[in-house]
Amino acid sequence: MVNRKGKITDIVLLFPALFISISVVLIPSIQTIYNSLTSWNGFAAEKTFIGFANYLEIFEDRYFHIAIKNNIIWMLLFLTIPVCVGMGMALLLLQRKRSRNFLQMIFLVPYVLAPVVTAMIFKNIIYSPTSGLIHFLNELNVGLDLKNPLTSREFGIIAVAAVDMWHFWSYLMIIYLAALRQTPADQLEAARLDGANFPQLFFHIYLPNIKPTVHLMSIMIVIFSFLAFDYVNLMTQGGPAHYTELLATLAYTSAFSERKIGMASAYSVIMSVFGLIAAFFYTKASMKEERD
Amino acid sequence: MTNLKKLLSLLLALVMVLSLVACGAAEEPAEEPADEPAAEEPAEETPAEDEPAAERKQITMWFWGASDYQRNAMQKWLIDAYNNSQEEYELVVEFRSSVDSDIAVALSGGGGPDIVYGSGPAFVAGYAAEGLFVNLDSYAEQYGWKDRLVGAFYDLCTVEGSLYSIPGGMSNFGVFYNKKVLEDNGWAVPTTYEELTATMDKAIEAGLYGGLIGAKDWRYTNEWPISMLLTSVAGPEAVYKVLTGEQKWNSPEIVEAANEMVTWYNNGYMGGEDYWSLDANEIFQYLVDEKTPFCYAPLNGFQWAKGVAPDDATLDNIGFMLLPAKNGGDAPVTLGAVCSYSINAKSEHPDAAAAVLDYMLTAEFASGMSSEWPGYWGMPVVEFTTVDPADYEGVYAAYIQACADVVAALDAGNFGYAASTCFPAVTYETSIDIDTVWFGEQSVEEYLDSLDEAYAEDVEAGSIGQIPMPKF
């Protein structure tokens, strides 16, 4: 009887989370997948089923290939630069016991700025060849002929990613610092007594201890990289000449400019697949860690 | 104790579920809450506004995030004017920076405001076909809109012969010039296309920008040179035939216009590489600061000029002219509206919403708004030609005159087409890819072939709107 009561209580307690998951995750996901197989324009009463036509069109679209390449570049940049800078700064802050809190607050300023503010700062004050830092450097007359990096075929996407990385790195720093501070003191003390220097401490004590956090953040970065949208939309809208296109900007254009909700849904499904792959590897790695 | 904990947990779960249900239910009411600028403007000036808002039925309208002086003008000439004209309804305008996507989402979900702001008549066709907008034919007859609107605009707003929207202010593209720069350099105001390009070449030689357009904040600014040069170089007849499927995009007249777009970009007639580093306000700042003799923009340019000019004297240096036709003849205007207004099929007060639209189609409203917010509210009404520019000063007079000239040209059938207003959705989106030609990613022919494919897609989707026919 007690067991039965307990089960009912468990079900009732589970219900709110289940209700939220079903209503805001599962049902919209199923709807999105179904929409991706239709030519729905977003407001027609009927949705015409067209099978995988949207996906075939997407795979043949040259701008899709540019977007995939850009999303991968975005992911690789985020998996390296902000991770290294965030980790490095976290290690430095770990040594600063008195000023740590103050410095954390200062470093977090870019993270708390609204994306539109950050984007405007970089567009107008850094990258602008007519009034920004680029203009200033060109005016020095030392042989520099710098262009607006946002218009570059090769560096456009890197220039936009740089803005997002400037905004994002301090968030990683805070997460890494919190994890580093959980490292057992006895392990550190024992290593120090054995004469370990700081690199040895990092690679043999700190890093193994914060490995789950590093894994988790890396997986999150992969997922976020395939969902990236706001900075590109704010700074270039995927242009010029589609050089800075991402999957999300293509989805947005399909949905709101071309009114192809079916196509936009197909882009969303493709974006989700990348996230699912990342989540799969994370789950697998977590299970392995638990077994170990 | 354990039982008490369980009971508390159950209660908490129940509260959460109820909260969610309540949140869902709160989204149901058909009328949108009013949480906006009406509150920012003092309402005590007028007796009608002294009445409690609850006693009046609300007519809602969403609009883009206008600046303070623009909101003040709307408050005075639209909101207060309408609210004071009767005692039954209250017009509430909500300013939203993401109005386009907000409206698309709201309409898809069966909601949205009573008066639907749209990006232009081309935006309306799909929604009208699905019955999301009210058929305005009966109101057009009741208020005589067919006679009051410029014919080409009335036709443009129809879908399969029925009216589903009214146009916003005219957005004819043209040339803004700085009289002082031209005078100081001994250059005359160009009267032909060749004179214009020659003057731009001289300006570049003199260390100025030849001309300016700015796409820093909005890649879709590409539609400006597209609309202008299709109208001026390809000419109204060719573009009409292309938009009605009688002629391919990849045809000699359009190829010539597209090549001209490349020439303009490469020659620096649109600011060269700085095209991507300047926005609309900045190009007008440069025009006012005498860094260029010309800016190319829709009539909205008057509002940008007003926004950046330090004083009226500087503003008076700015003139406006139509872009001359490359192959001679009278300069055609571009048939374009800054936006469109429709009535939501879900509106509970369509008659009152129609009365608001009717008020917007008066010269009193258009000239009143334009006297404080030049550039945006030149409604395409025939009555506009009766407004005397002499009653206004400086740039306001120039704007009123420009509107009257455009109305006269439209009436004479001498017009081409603005891309955002007249191109169907996929064709419009593809046309913006002219920058891929500028950057050497595809040839003019490939670009025009892609436009033919896009147009075929629009035909298949049934999204080709009514294209008014110019005289040729």
C-alpha cells in the first residue's frame, strides 16, 4: 500500500516537469518535424505534404553549404579561443584570492551587455573604416589599408564570431573557476609536497577533476554553435553575398522573408541533428565516466 | 512529518500546474493589451481622452519602433486626431522594433492587432488568400477610396480584384543632392543620366564620394539600386513584362540594368566599399556635411536628412530630384509604399478600423504628419496634388512638392516598381543577391537566371500580386 502511494506521489510530482516537457518540447518538436515535410507557408489552413523535398532542396542549395562551413568554423573557433582564454583567466584568478571577486565582476561586463549593444560597439567603433578603429589605423599613414572585416569573404564569419567570443569567454571563465575551486585540497597539498610545479598541478590534478565540466561546456558549445544567430543577424544578416550565412539565418530568411515555414522547419531539424549528435557523445562520455 | 512533506509537495505541484494553465488561458483574449505610447503622451489635453479607457473599445495597431519626434507626430496626427473624432473607440498604437516578425507570428497563431502593419502590398497577397485579412471592397465603396487613391496604388493593393490593404506613404526612389556642394564646385544640377554619372565622376576626382547608399545595418538596402536602376535603365515596360511573366528576367533590358548596377557599385557611385560601412543616417550626415553631392534613397530620405541636419539652413541645402531615365524621356517614378495597412479578419471592430484607415487616406492627415515627420507619410492620395507646398517651408515644402510630383507621374502612368512593394516574396529575396554579382560570386546572367527560377516558384505558390500597368 505504501509503495503504491509512493508511486502515485512520484507520478504527481513528475507531472509538472513532464507537462512542461511535453507541451513546450515534445509537441513543438513533432510539429516542426512534420512541418519540415510540408510546403506550409505559416498561415495556410492546410499543409501540403511534400515528403523530403525541402531537405533535397536544402542539400542542393549552395548557401546551405556556405552555412554549414560557417557553423563548423564557428564551432571550432569557440571550442578553442574562448575555452583557452576562459581557462587561462580562471587559473590566473584562482591565484588571486583577494581581488578575485572584483576581477570576475569586471570580466563579466561583456557577458552582461545586450547583444545589440555589443554588436553596435564592434560595428561602429572597432570595424568601421569610416569612423572606427580601422579608420584610425588607416589614418596613421603607416602603409595600412585595412578594410571592414565584415565584408571579407574569408574573414567575415570570423569577424562576427570574434564579437560573440568577446561576449562569451568570461562566462566560460566563471564556470571553469567554479569547477577549479572544487578541486580537493588534499590532492593539491600532496602534489605540492611531492614538488609538483603549476603546469604539473594543472594537468595532473586540476584538469582530471574538472574534466566533467570541461566535457559539458564543450558539448554545450557545439550545440550553441549550430544555433548561433543573433550576432550574425545584428551585424550582417548573413551578407554580404551570403559570406556570413549560418543555418539559423537561412532558417530565419525562409520563415520571415520567403514565408516558407516548411523549409525553415527543415533547417531547424538539421540544426537539431547536430545538437543531438553532440548530446549523444556527451551522454556516452558521461556513462563511461560513471563506469570508470 | 513525512506525510506533511508529501502533502506540501503535492500542493506545490498543484500550484505549478494551475499557474501554467492560468498562463495559457491569459493568452486567449482577442484584443491585445495596451501597454504603450498612449501612456507616454499626456492625455489630459482632450475631453475625449478624459473618459476612462475601459469605456472605449480598443482598436489596436502595431508599428515599428519609431523615434521620439516620430511618436509625437503619430500621437498628435493619428492617435489623438482619431480618438478625438469620436467617443466609442480608442486607437492604441504599440511600437515594436520587431514588428514584421511579431505580426507574422501573431497572424500564424490566429491573433494580432486590429490594424495590421505590413511591409507593403506584396506582403498582403498570401494572407489575403488565406482569409486572414478583411476584404475592404465594401469600405472602399463606402468611403470612395477608389477615387481618392492614386489608381496604380489602388490596383497594387488588390488581390484577385478585391482590395485587402491600403498603402502607406510613397517610397519613390530618387536623388537627394546638396545644392551647396554642386554650386561650390561649379556643377549644375544634372538633368540627364549622363550628366549625373559625369558629375559623380568629377566628385570622385575631387576627393568626394561620387554618391552614397548605405547597407551597413540592413543588407536589404540592396533593393534601392535594384529598384532605381531597373526603373531608370530597363524602363517601366520591360519591368512590367517581367513581373507579369511576359518576359524573362534574363532579357536584354534587364541585363543592361543589372550591368549598370555592377558599374555603379564598381565605380563608387554608391560609396564604393563604404557601401557596407554606412547606414541611412550616416549617408545623409555625409550629404549634409558636404562629403558627397548625391545620396540615393527613397522619399524617407527627407526624414533622415531632418534627423541629422544641425539646423534648418543646412537642411535647406538639400534638394531632391527623380533619377533621370538612361534612355531619355521623362524620369519615371518607382511605384512603392513604405508599408501597407490591412484589417485583421479576427478584429472585433472592423468598421472602426476602416474608419482609421479612411482618416489616414486624407490630405489633412498626410500633410499634417509630413509637416512634423517628412519623408514617411506622403500617402498616395489624389488630393495630395491640391496641397500647396508654399504653405510649408524648406525641406517640408520640398517633400510636399516631391509627393505631388510623384502622384502626378503615377497618374500619368510613368512609373516603374519598387522591389519590396511589388516583387513577390521569393523573387524579392533572390533579387537582394545582387551583392553576389558585385563580389564576383556569380555573373549577371546567373543572377538573372536565379531570378527566373525564383519567379517561377512564386507563380507556383500563387504569390504574384496585382501589378499595375504603366503607360507604354
